[in-house]
Amino acid sequence: MKDKVLVIGGGIAGLSAAFYLAQEGVNVHLVEKNYFLGGVAIGFTCKATDKCQQCGVCIVEETLRDVTQNPNINIYLGTEVKEIKKDKKFKVKLGKSSISYPKDTYVRGFSKYNHPLYVAKDTTIGLPKDSMVADEIGVEAEIFADAIILATGFDPFDPTLRSTYGYKLWKDVITGLDLEHMLRENCEVIRPSNGEKAHKIAFIQCVGSRSKEFNTLWCSEVCCPYALRMASFVKYRDPETDIWFFFIDLQNVGKEYSWFFKEIEEKINFVNAVPIDLVYDENIQKVKAFYRNDKGERQVEEFDLVILSIGISANMDNQKLAQITGLDLGEDGFFKSKSLLEPSLSQREGIFLAGTVTGPKNIMDTISHAKIAVNETLTYLGRI
Amino acid sequence: MKKTNLNPNILIIGGGASGIFSAYKVSNYNFPVWIIDQKEGFNIDPCFKEYQSYYEKILKKLKNTHNVFFLENAEIIKIKGTAGNFKVNLSVNGKVQKHIFGSIVIATPYKLEPIFEEFNISPSDNILALSELEEKIKDFEDLNGQVFVFLTKFEDESNPVSFRRILLNALELSNLKAKVYIIAKNVKVAASGLEELAYEVRKRGAIIIKTAQKPQVAVEDVVKVSVVDSVINEKVEILANYVVVEEEILPNNSNQFLSEILSLHTDKTGFLQTNNVRRVPVYTNRKGIFVAGSGSGIKPFYQVVMDSINVAYEIRSLFKDEEISDIISVDDNKCVCCLTCYRVCPHGAISWDHEKIVISPLACEGCGICAAECPMNAIQLKIYSDEDIKSQIYEAISSTRARPLIIGFFCKNSAYEAFKGAKKFGYDIPLGLKPIKVPCAGKIDVDYILEALVQGADGVLIGACHNGNCKSEKGNIFASYRIEEIKKFLSSIGINPDKVYMINVASNMSKEFSLKVKELKEKLL
């Protein structure tokens, strides 16, 4: 009998784990609560200028392709793990996902066999052939697994908590994630308020990171890299764009940071402060950012578009998942690995951890962590 | 083809944290492991001192493990061969030893250099490198308000590994009642647990001064550090009992030599892994040669641990008993042994034996750069042969009525996927665009492009990965050179050179792909 492994979560960690397991001839049940695969990373844009900026987004897409084409991987979309019991094997109860989308929205992704997947309640928007709709997705079943990899990822910080920035209130205040989606879909920077091109934009760092107040006392590690890469990308595409970058401490981007930084240093207006308030001024139709400069003076700057660099928060389902898996959470809300030298082992035998479920990681570290989880799973199964 | 004659011995270069943990993980899978280090004795890299007890525990375990060999005072003299069979000459305590290894792990320890020069100061009794402080700190007792100033890298900036070390020392000094200042341009907290540590350090009374201007150090009777605090925008002068400078983390000196003898590409800093996501986590440009932790870049300890497990994973995969497909062949009747292929192969897979070219099927990645560059057309990939691609060109041209007729040669890793995505999501793709999949843009032969034009294509579109994202490092660059040449040639014979067009596009950028193709279509109309 072939070994079966349950991978919970179909983001980059889960996809990588599923793929590497399948390559070793293991049967994989890949369970994803959303209606599409790829997690948060699937909406990211390529940020290459005249050269690749090493964000790793393309690898997510490729792993997705590999997973959807692999016969050893059984994909359950719109499905959640409801219960896990351990006898000799893990007995796992699956149920339909509790996620629902508002009627008029749709999410685009890929389903099994790489068919385009439009998750829509309302199918009148004219979907392509062979696409699937949300109501048809979701499985109730009981399955058995010899091991489990928990790869449920993170939640992007909810910027509405930082209420003085007026996210959702002001249309031209968006998140880094929104900008990723926008660049991927339109290849240019648009003001959501009027659909026109944004000429003057601001990035605000550390929204929901490094904060005792929001109980996120960690650097999310990914925001400086993604924001700086996007800033550099936007500037490359349209050198006329006036870009401001508000930060507390700039974190290094990738391997050759000093070269990277020298290239953008003069092109972007760096301000070592973060705005206190953002207000949309109807009269001039600009977002006003209020901040203090390095002389302590109050400053106001007007922007077409402001991008909030939101960080990595623990997945809101972690509490529930901890109960289901019988694992403990750390104070920060992430799952804890067994020891420093065993970064993908959990406190329970047979359950392994992969990706941002243990804390902030960039794409490449997430893949690296997932590979380790696969290695440890294979060892546990006695296959190596 | 079966994998045969793979030598199971594994060579680990470097006995620091990265080497020892990799050796441990690899030896768990019963490979004989040889760990060499240039120095006498095995020690953890000073920047990871915090983890010394782990290191010693693992080292002790390894020393008691059957089939694990330690060679001190060992230098590499020469390495020849490919994955599965590397012939290595070592000098151990001045004597030459010859070994054969199936795989090599490069885990050369970091070189640490105190940055006295950056602040125009020289070491003295109270101007210390971080390592010296760590030695001294053991003897410190109540420091009773003595002032310590940490200076971090300013010009090229610091990193989370150095910062962690500084924060830990600051914490210890604060606990001994010292007054501690850390001066930094940016506080580098982008690693697990660092923000919390910085918070703790501040709570104990240490002050982190942020400044945009380089601090000045004056050494007179006392050491005076002047700095403009950019938060309060005031000049601060600190009379310091001790000034402690960061130690810059650099690649090991031997990396350059290893890069030369092994044809390994380095990053700009000199670590033995290029700045290319395709190499993450532990790959080099050569199969069977892996890089771990301190060999590949500045990494926090948990990444060093992750690398060591990944190295074990990759070595196990390399030695897995499985068929390897025969992907490439050399026609000895055509080959004149000019060694062009040997020179262009980015994966070091090509060698020669008695005037015959040998391509190691295990080391070959199938990019086809050699096949495209071979002046005698002596090298053929099994799939993607010249014949195969040319017949695809004929087929596409004869079966397409739509105009403009564009033949696309698309790298399977990027443009081909973007094309597929664009079709799937219904983005605008000209009807006359006919894609031909190639393993790498480096496989696109000048002949293919000319053939397509000769056969009646209105344009040729070459779709490659972005620079720095090519799995074969330079495939897209080879393609761009060739296109430049073709454009010159077309101009010289009076044909519009814009008929040949190259784009760099990522696999996930279908919309962008569609926009770029539209641009070409309009040019051709």
C-alpha cells in the first residue's frame, strides 16, 4: 500500500510539500479551504525590471502547474479539516469550507488540471468554458493519512485595524497586496477612485508589523523587499512616477542588497518616518499624508495613491487548527517547531510544519521549509 | 539509462556550523562523509557563538559516527569530474591525498572582519572588535554605568545576523549594569525573534541611536563618539569606556579558488551561489555540487539549519536509484572537438576524453545552449532536436492563414507558460502567433529564426526569462547576443530587423505577455 500524506493548505508551502512528496511516489491529499490554489502568493506580480528582482513569485506559479498536473495529488478545494483522530493512522474528517464570497465578487485561480477557476456565486458574468463555480466545490469525506503536513500559512495584516489610515474608507489607499494584484492584472498603477494613472505614490512600511499595540512584535521580513521591489519596478516602467517611501528601518532585500539599493537610492524619495494620518481631500482628490520630518516638523504631502505595506500575521484559523491537530501555539499565535535544529517537526509525531505557519518567511524560505518538512515526513514514513 | 558508478562518498568543505550540520544530516542517510577544514580543529563560526552548545553536541555525535572522517589543515589542490565522480586532490597537513567523491557540499565558513577602518579607528584596549568583546565579557562583573558604544556597518549596511549578535552582547552588558548605545543607520530586524530581542534590549535601558550620518569617533584621553540622532535631530556626544565595532560577514577566502576550479558562479559578494531564485535553497550551477549556509550567503542560524537538511535531501535524491533519461547526444563524425560546448556549458557537464566529447547525462540540465552554439551541429537534444524544431516551423507556417504570421520560440520555463496562461484566461493573442516550446532561450539557434523568416513568417518572437532568472544562468543572454547579430544581418541585406523581437517575461505574467505580443503585431502590420 502506498503511503498517504495529508497536506493542509494549498499555498506555496502546501503546493511545494505536495509536489515533492508526490515526486517520491507518495499519495497526497491536498486540502485547501479556499476555492483556488496558490494561497496569498498566487496573486503576486512579477517585479522584474531589466532584470529579475528575485522575489520568487514565478516559482509559485510553476509549482502550481506541477501540482495540478501530478496524478499522485488529490486536490480538495473549498474544503476544511474538521477533525483529526490518531489511531495507527490519522483519521481525518473533511467538510465543506466555511468561506463564502459575497455574491457579486469573483476570485480567479486555477483548479485541478490547471483549468481556470472562477469562484463565483453569480455565474451570469460569463465565465470561460471548463471553469468551475464555488457552489459545486467542497467535499465531505473521511480520509486516512499516515502523516500530516500543516501548511496553512498566514493572514495578511488587516489594515482597517490601523484606523487612521482609512483603508476601505479612502479608495486611493490600498495595500501592497492590492498593488500586487493590480500590477499583475493591468501592468500599471491606477487610482481606484477614478481609474486614472497614479503619478505620485507613497509606500508606507510596517503597517501591522513591529507593533506591541497590535500584538505583532515582529518584523514581517517580506514587506521591505516587496515594497522596494515594486517601487523599483514602477519606477523602471514609468520613470516619471514620483515615489515616496516612508519607513522606520529599511531591511535588506535579497542577496545583493547594497547593489540593489544603490540603483534605487536616488530614484525614490526615502523618508525615515511613517505618517500618522491619511486623509482623502475631496477638493483636490488626493490622499494627504501627515507626518513629522527629521526636524520634528509637521509635514503634509499629497499623493494620488498610497500603498500600505501590510505584514504577516498569524493565520486567524490557528486557534482552531491547534485544537484540531492537538498542537500548541506560541504567544505570537504561530505554531512552534519542536526545536531549533528540527524546524519542521511539530510537538506531535507524524505532524509536520511547513512555511509561514511557524512565522514570517519569504517565498523562497517557505519553499525551503516545505522541502524540509517533506524530508522529515519521508524519514518518519521510513521511506528513507 | 541507469545511474551507475556513483561514488557514495560525500565531501563537505568547511567545518563551521554549516559544514557540521550538513555532515550530520547527510551521515544520517548512511553516506560516508568527509569533512575538511583549512584550520586546525573544528569550531563554530564566531557569528553563531550563541549556538555553540548545539554545535558541540552534533560534533561529538559525528565524531562517534562510523564512516565520518575529519580532515584538519586540509586544502583542496585540484578537483576534476562531474556529479557522481569527482576526483579530488587534497593537501592534508602538507601531504597529498587523492579521493573520489560522488558529491561535494560547499560550506566554507564566514570570514569576519572588524570594520575599524570605516570609522578611521584602530583597535586598542578600549576599541574592540565584537569577538574581542565576547572574550572579555566573560570576565566582566558589575560594570557600574560604564559606557559601551556599538558601531554597526554604515556604508553597505549591516544585516540581521550581525545585529542579533550585537543585541545579545548589548543585553548581557546591560544586565551587568553598563550603559549601552547601538548606533545604526537601519536596525536590521528581519529575522525570527529579532524585533522581540531589540525590544528587550531597549527595555533594559540600552539606547539604539539611528542616524543618517556616519558617526565620528575621536580618540583622545577618552573615546568620544559624535552622532546626529535622526529621531530627535540633535547631535549627541557620547564619552565611551569602550567602542565595539561590528564584524563584517564576508565569504571565505577560498571561495574564489573553488569558483575557479569548479566553474561555479558566484554572487557579487563572492558567495558560491548566484543571486538567482532558481538556485535556492542549496543549488549551484553544477549538479552534485551543493552549497550550504555560509557558503551561499549571509544567513541567520535557522536558515543554516534548513540548508543542512536540504543538502541531505538533495544528496539523497541525487543518489536515488532511478533511471536517468538520455537527453543529449554528440555525433562523433561531425564533432571536431573545438570545445565550444565545453566552454559554453553553464553546468560543467561537458568534458573530453581522447578527442571525444563526453556529456555527463547526470550533470546535464538539458538547456541546449551547447547544441545551439556548436558550429558543427554535432550536438542534438533527444527531444527538441533541430529536425524536430524545424518540422514544427514548417508545420506552423503551412497550417496558418492568419496574418501577421509570427513564429514564437518560447522558453518552457517562462514565455511558454505565459502564453498558455494568456490563452486560458482569454487574453488577446494574435491568431497568427504560433508557439514553439524550447527548453531554454539558449537553445534558440540562429538557424531556427532565419528558417522561420525564409519559410514566410512575418515575424519571429523570442520569449525568454528575465536576466538573472534563467535556470541555466546565461541562456537568455546567449539568445539576446544571437538576436543582436541576426538584426544586424537582416539590416545588411535590406530586411526590416524589427521582424525579430525578443521579450523577457515571467511565467505568471500572461497579461503582460499579451500586451507585448500586441506591440509586436502592430509593428508588423
